[in-house]
Amino acid sequence: MTFVPSLFLRRVLQLDAAATGATGLLLLGGTSFLHSLLNLPVSLLTYAGIFSVGWALALGIASLRERLSQSFVWTIIIANVAWVIGSVALLVSGYVSPSFLGYAFVIAQALAVDIFAALQFFGLRRQTVTA
């Protein structure tokens, strides 16, 4: 089932794309500095940056589409929730030993992603679906 995204949902997707893209570029452009500040592995910062830039492009393209499918928006929401769960799991796993700022950074970005997932869910629930 497809629908014409409301302005609200379209803007949430665009904001998510912009924030994710900016974060990805920050991670890629400031990897060494962020590693020293956050005490997170360079490889983690690099791969998270690459993924974030790609995800931002996908969100940006989705926000411009005339119609979206419910399943596609659900995929975005679930991916965002998975990112939040992965962020928390990273911190409790013992795989990394971030600095205080590293913990704050991971928690802050997870909260931001969680807010986007909630707003996307809210926007999806308000949609009128057409065949």
C-alpha cells in the first residue's frame, strides 16, 4: 500500500537525512580528533560515518518521492530503532571503553535517532493509505 507522504512525515525524513548526513561527515572528517576525544575505535567511527552518509542519502531520496509504501517507512523506523539498540549494546558490551564524552556522544546520538523513529512512527500513523 502506498501513500502520498504528509508534509510532516516528509520534513521528519528530511531532518533525519540532514542530521544523519552531518553526523556522518563529522565522523569521517574528524575521525582522528573524535577518536582522541571520545576514545572510540577509529574503525567504528569510520564505518559509522560511511553508513551514516549512505543512510542520509537514502532518507533524502525517500523524502523527495511522490509516494511511499508503508513497508518502506516501517523499514526506516525499524532501522532507526535497531541503531538505538546497537548503540546501547555497544556501550554495555565491553567492546569499547569510551571516555565520559564518548558515552555522552553515543547516548546523545541514540536519543536523537530514537526521537526520529518516534516522529516517523507518528507521521506514518497519520497517513491515509491508497492502493
